[in-house]
Amino acid sequence: MKFTEEHEWLRPDGDEIIVGITTHAAEQLGDVVFLELPEEGTTVSKDDEVVVIESVKAASDILAPIDGEITEVNTALADNPGAVNEDPQGEAWFFKMKPSDPSQMDDFMDEAGYQAFIA
């Protein structure tokens, strides 16, 4: 698993990557009350806004961590956005994507680096 400075996690899954937000980010947001997720089949570039997340504290945009195509969206989150607070690094993933350049993953932190980043 890799981590971005924007508090996203990326987990390789075959030739796809699963993307969500970290436990730290979910704690900082507070109770998540709404999510706007991307459409499957959308081609995105790194830093494109792909998810809008609203919590009791703030609204935030989640950016595409790398270039690629959104291949699957966790539609269960639309009905239960609070799942992001319950299991942010597990069942509450946001989307899967097929990277156009998998080497972009090399730019991100491993777990030890991320833990040092948020300390």
C-alpha cells in the first residue's frame, strides 16, 4: 500500500489500483455525511478532482492520485457515507482505477513514511 501527501491510500489489485482516504484523514474530517463519486469509465489525470466528500466539519475534494481510467466505484458509500469513518482503509474504498503509467506509484510514501509524515 502507498500513501499520498493528500492522505489518500493506494492499494494495487492486479492491474488496477484501489483508492481511498486514510484513517488519519477520516478522523480529521469527522462524520462523513455525503459523497459524490466519479463515473465508471471516466479517464482522469493526476490531480483531477474525482470525489467530493462532505463531513460535519468541511467539504473536501479528493484528487486523482495518478493518470488512468476509473474502472469501478464503491456505490455502497452513496447509501452509507458514514462507512468512511468506520473502515476508511478497508471496505470504504472510493474507486478502482487502471493506471496509464503504473510507475507513478513510485512517487508515493510507504506506510512508515506516511506515519512519519503525519506525526
